[in-house]
Amino acid sequence: MLPVDEVFRALADPTRRGLLDALLARDGQTLGELQQRLPMTRFGVMKHLRVLEKAGLVVTRRRGREKLHFLNPVPIRLIHDRWVGKYAEPRALALVSVTR
């Protein structure tokens, strides 16, 4: 699967988008902190985080026994640059304002 495909696949799920939003609000959260926001088991959250990690949208770092999760916005920016950059920015903004 192409990296772009993995990013789109990861972003397609509302739970994963919610996890990314949580990391945007406060980076460096543990699995337990992220799980508190969702009505699912730790294993369910772990499964979603694995998809996000595979797509490169989340990176982790160990701090003692804890595993901290951080948002990596680079893959989203690369998609933005590739797809939006091909079109005139004013046109894209006009379309966004029409759809709201």
C-alpha cells in the first residue's frame, strides 16, 4: 500500500481523527489518557493507534514504563502540498466556503 493510501485510510475513521485531535490539543499522551476520552477498551484504542503509527501520523517515545504518543503532522502536510498545491489556493478556499 502506498504511504498516501495509508494516511487516507487512517484519516477515514472518526475515532482515529478524534485521537489525532486529542494529540493536537495536548501532545505526548499515554494510552491510558487517550483511552479515557473514548468509550472503548484499551485494546481498541491500541488498534487505532497502530494504524495511525503505520501511516506515520503518530510517533511514540518511551519515558520509563510509559509510552507517549505524539502527533506527526508531516504526512498530512505532504498530502496538502501535493493535492491542494496543484490547484489554485483561492479556488480551493472558495469551494470550502461554499460547502460550509
